[in-house]
Amino acid sequence: QVQLVESGGGLVQAGGSLRLSCVASGRIFSSATMAWFRQAPGKEREFVAAISWSGGNTNYADSVKGRFTISRDNAKNTVYLQMNSLKPEDTAVYYCAADRGIFRWAVTPIPRDFGSWGQGTQVTVSS
């Protein structure tokens, strides 16, 4: 199983930027699709962005397209989420997740596709 540790969350004003990082342990990192999900208080966990094992494919929720960018560095076992033009509705706990399998890609990732999760990092956007 992959161990995941997120960092980079914080408090930012609307229109600002943050960069989240997720460091993974385990040798299967470079073979697994990685994703970011988020969960706001009182709401279900929702998909934000995903990136395939090679970085060749990415997918975003409509709500973040054009503002967020997911990337990965397999040499560093790290996946990133660059968040620009942040809005108050982006406020949530952000979770990094690793696919249960290897070399799999889904058009619309869902939480149960992912078997390893980080502890989450809080992102708060003030208006």
C-alpha cells in the first residue's frame, strides 16, 4: 500500500494561489494514477483532478478547469496541485489519493477507485 502525505494548504484571499504537494512512499507510485479530491463541511468528497501514471493524461472537474493544474514528478514520488484564481467555494480539505491498481485510467474517477489516501490538508479561501 502507498503512504501519502499532503502539504501546502493554508489560508488565502480570493484570487490568490496555492500549491499542494503529495509525497508518496512505495515503489508502485510511478505505475499508479494519482488524484486530488476535496471535501467541504457537510458535503460529500468530490473529485478535483487526476493524472495518469506517466503524466500523459489529466482530467479535471468542471469547477476547477482552467484554474487548477495537476502534475507529477515520478523521480520524486510527488504529485502536485497548482491552484490559481481561488474562490471561496474552493474551501475544503484536499486529499491526495492513489489508484487501487496500476496502469488504470478512468474518465471520471470516483473515490472507491482509490485505495490509498493522505490525511488531508485544509485550504481556506476568504472573500
